[in-house]
Amino acid sequence: MTDSTTRDGDGTAFGPPVERDGATVITATRSTSHTASAGDGRTGRRPAAEMAGARPLGAFEVRDGRVRWHPVVDVTRVVTTAEVVLGAVAVASRLAGRPSPAVAKVTMGPGGWVSMKGGAMAVRPARRLWRRTHPTVGVRRPWWARLLAATALERLVG
């Protein structure tokens, strides 16, 4: 820390006053530092790492007895915030475009057939359009099962 820099308790540093064109400008920065050491710390043989940085906050302008604060726009923080917001909007729109779950009244018919009345089923394309994925060889659906669009219970479970 030099003689021309004044620090307060929270890490804010004020630069030396600069006079130009009848105005006095005092800069303000936020400084942070962190020291890390490996090992137990008693022997002093382990290497230590020290990181420090400062980011500008703005400047005070004193002109004609009036003080004005001019903040600095942190472009990195603005761009990072915009990226996070756009990512959240993209994920939310993707989730909103998904089909709603099937909500219907499930009833059990004779012979173990299950029917779902009053609901929207999400139709997903089959792996092969020209062949059924579950062959129904030897299974004959009764007329009422076809009429109610019922599904066999074994097909839902297994």
C-alpha cells in the first residue's frame, strides 16, 4: 500500500485526488486478497499461494462544491448475467414445449383390460414405422376394448 492510497475496513481503496479543469476526481476500487497454504502451517516448509485483485468501482467528482458519483459499468458482470438469464429462458422454453402427462380416468374392464377415458396421450413415434414394436400374435382384442381404446394390463406393466 502506497502513501497516496487510502483504505477503509471493507477493502475499498481510494486513489489520490487528481485536479483537472476545475474538478477534483477521486477514484475508488475494491481490492480482495486470499492466502492459502498447504500442510499443517507449523513447519513453514509447505508452499503458500497468494492471490490478490482489484476491480474499479467508480469515481467521485468534486466540482463547484458539489460531489457526484460516477459508477463504472462492469461489462464482464453484465455479459455473464445476460448469459445466465438467456440460458434459463432457453431451458424454461424447452421444458414448456414438452407434452403434458396423460391425465385420464383409468378403469378396469372384464378380462384384465384397462381403459383410459378423457385424457390426452402423448404420441411418440415408433422406432420403425412399418412394424409394431409389440407383436400381438395370437391375442385378439374384444370389440369393446377396441371401442374404448383399452390396453391389456400385462402390456402396461411389462
